[in-house]
Amino acid sequence: MGAIERNGYRFVPEFSVIQQNGAIHVYNREEFLEEIQFRFSGKFPELDQIEELVDQYCEKNNI
């Protein structure tokens, strides 16, 4: 699963199958801004779940 780009921001997902949790690291250009944590079930998080979290973040922060 690769990074998602939106208006100069980069969202990099990482996850642990064993712990069933993940995080999306948010960057503006090369500067790390914050981490969005999430949980999932199954072998990997659904792409739709990650895209929804990115959409919510962008909407909340007017990106």
C-alpha cells in the first residue's frame, strides 16, 4: 500500500497484522505533521478505510 498525495500533503499508511492496528503518517512536503491511528480486522486494512480516514483529515483541515 503506497502513499496517498493530496494538495501537497502526503499520507503514508503503515500497519501491523499481528496487532491489528495501523497509522497514517501525514507530511506536508517533507515535514512530518502528525499520525492518524486506526484499527482494522483481517489480513490487512481495506484501502477504502484508509482513503476515508485521509478524506476526513483533509476535510477537517481544509486541505
